[in-house]
Amino acid sequence: MTNPTVIIGAGFAGLFTALHLCHKHYARPVILIDQAERFVFKPLLYELLSNEMTTDQVSPRYEELLSCSNITYVQDLVTDVDLNKRTVELASGLCYNYDNLVLTLGSKANYFHTEGAAENAFSFRNSDSANKLKKHLRSCLQRASQTKNDLERRSLLTVSVVGGGPAGIEMALTLADLLPEWYAPLGGNIAEIRVVIINRSQEILKGDINSHLQTTVHKAMAKRTVAVELESQAAVKAVSPQSVEYEQDGELKQLSCQTTIWTAGNDVNPLIKNLSIPEDLRDRSGRLQVASTLQLSSFPEVFAAGDCAYTDAHLPSTAQVAYQQGAAIAHNLSALIKGAPLKPAAVHLRGTMIKLGLGEGAANIFDRFIVAGQVGHLIREGTYLELLPNSVHNFKATTQWLTDEIFHHHHHQIHQRQSAITLGHR
Ligand SMILES: Cc1cc2nc3c(=O)[nH]c(=O)nc-3n(C[C@H](O)[C@H](O)[C@H](O)COP(=O)(O)OP(=O)(O)OC[C@H]3O[C@@H](n4cnc5c(N)ncnc54)[C@H](O)[C@@H]3O)c2cc1C
């Protein structure tokens, strides 16, 4: 008897594996399992926070994305995976046997055992966390506009963002424009708002694919409605609802703030941690080592991709890597059925984009040009909007942005608009 192909985790890697399988008229039934009802387009979560986009745009329902007859979407929490028995167990009690399995469970926040961080810091990884943060910030501003206590007001108006990587930068710069926009109509003094990035290393964006944007980001930090502050070489020691404590220059310091947002690291999904895969086939954070074809060496019927796996190519944990790996897995699953040779996943890093506040962004095209300011913002949003997965019937539009074409398209546009914008060679 043939068992289905089971995909667990319908994020960038898992969803795009399923969409590509559908497009290829894959001959086996596919079970796509995710705990959530909606796909999360994480690069646009800031737009959800700022109301620049709606939940339906940033986080469409899987039902709307998948209308392929041989793909069954199951909304459930995966509780156990047994690679030896080839079974996947769900919280509802359902259990699936598989012939092929795709592990695309992503990552979770890593609090590095920091006291109080998991309980008191806000995470920012899905639409629920974006909406929770929005509600909390609005409440802080309303309370700040009414309190007579100066210390309390300052603490309500101070936001600390832990981590100076791309997620921390995008968050801090967005808030430095957004909070004044929300506070001014309440009659508050926007000059009292503080947004402070607390970064462990000396440099922001250290070791990140966006690290060459440091100068652009520093300029943007200073230009926000309220300037973004930076505490460098500062190791966070504890987070409470009222403050964040960090060590800097050998001194323990405390910042009084009623909002701490944690963006400092990724940890491997607990299900991936619990798999019967030895330590020598994982990296330090527990991610699974996969061959260039994205198969596990000890279980070649199993593929893994996105944030929960790594290859010798040492690609960054990003959406653009994950969705391209999804296409490669779909190709290889189809090849397996036909008895054709499997291909190594080809992942092209064509450029990066970063949000630098409301209506401002930077796009790094082909790793050769940096476009900053409003045009950078338009390229970023335009690219992502084209990237948002629609119904699989609209497959070409859905995935076209995933190809080089989108960058060629923008590349030409940029040349046409060169006179109007700042375009710098790296
Ligand atoms: C705020 C933020 C901004 C980002 N911005 C960018 C950006 O601008 N550019 C970029 O390239 N990358 C960006 N990233 C990184 C990017 O989103 C990730 O690298 C990408 O989502 C990884 O894809 P994935 O498929 O591995 O995992 P994910 O997209 O995280 O998907 C994992 C899926 O698994 C599901 N899942 C997990 N555990 C279970 C379980 N036990 N049972 C059932 N389902 C489960 C989850 O619900 C989720 O849908 C950003 C990330 C964040 C958090």
C-alpha cells in the first residue's frame, strides 16, 4: 500500500513544497500539516503592526491558498515524529504513516535562558504576536497620556528592542516612526518617546547578509521621528514587566521600560530536537544536516529545509532560502516517483531588503546596488506583495517573484529612475 507524502510545517519551505507539488500534478496524495490556520508572511509582520497592511494580506488562510485536489491541509499540532516507524502523531490523536516526509517546522525564539525573558518580553513571529504587541503599545501610550507621574510616563514611553540583527532593526525603526504617530493625537509629547536597541556585539547586523547596510541603517536610525538609540556590547541579563537589565562595560545597568521586544535569536523547533538523529548530524543549535538534495543521510525518504536544516552551502535562515528549497524538494519528490535522479537544491541569493521605518526601506539588488529611502521601501513592498502566495490557480503570479525575473524587472526600473534616487555602488 502506498502511504501519502506528509509535510509538517506550512511556512515558506513547507507551503512552497506543497504549491510546487500541486503545480507538477504530483501523483501521490499529500498531507500538509500546520498548527495554524493562516500562513505567516513574516517579512511583512511590521506592516501588520503599523496597519500598513491587513491580516488577510500578511497572513492569508491556508484554505484560500490551497485548492489542489491531491493536497489535504490539516490544521493540528504535530506532537511526535517517529523516523523509524515512519509515523507522524498529532495532538488530536490522528496518526499518519508516510512513505516520504518533509520536515519544515521553522524555528522558535531563543531566550538564551535569560531570566524573565520568555515570560515578560514580547516575541514577534506571527499575526497573533503582532496584534498583542499593538494592543499593549496602544495601551501604554494611552496610560502615558493620562498619568501625572513622570517616572511612570517615561517608563510607559520607553521600548527596548533586544537584538541588533535585521528583525531588531526593522522593529525599532518602525516603532520610532509609529509610536509618535499614535501618541500625538492623544495630546502627548512625542519627544518623550524612546526606542532603544540593546545589542550584544559592537556592530549592528553583525554576520548578517544585510551587514553591508550598516551605514545606511545608522543614517536611518538618526532620521526617524524619534531617533533610535543603541546600547552596544550590552548583554541582557533579566527582563521584568517594568524594566530590562543588561551588563555593559562590566557594569549592571537597568532601563526602565514597560515594553521589551525580543528579537535576539532563533532556537530549533522542539520536535526537531527530539528526533532520533545523532549530534554529529546536527549543528550547534540542533538543526539537521541535509545533503545537497535536502535529504537526511540516515533517512533518505525524509527531506528537511528552511530554518530547521542546514547544508554545506551554509545558507542564511531566511524566507528566500526556504521557498527556493521548497521548490527543490517538490522536484526531488517527483523525481523519486519517476525513478529519475535527484538534483541538488539550487538556491540563489539575489538581494536583500530591509524596512527602515514607515515608508522607508533599503533594497540591495544583485548584491551590487543599494537603493535606500522611499524607492527602497517601494521595491521592498512591491516585491513582497508580488511574492504573497495566492491561490495555486494563480501559480505563475504566486511564484514569479521567486525567480530572478522580479529582480531583473526592478533592476530595469531602478536604472530608469536613477536621476531621482540615491543609487550607490557598494
Ligand atoms: C519578524 C521576522 C521578520 C523576518 N523578515 C525576513 C525578511 O525580511 N526576509 C527573509 O528572507 N526572511 C525573514 N525572516 C525569516 C523568515 O521568515 C524565516 O527564515 C522563514 O519563515 C523560514 O521558513 P520555514 O519554512 O523554515 O519556517 P516558518 O516559515 O517559520 O514555518 C514553520 C511552520 O511550522 C509550523 N509549526 C511549527 N511547529 C509545529 C508543530 N509542532 N505542529 C504543526 N505545525 C508546526 C508553524 O506554525 C509554521 O507555519 C523574518 C523572520 C521574522 C520572525
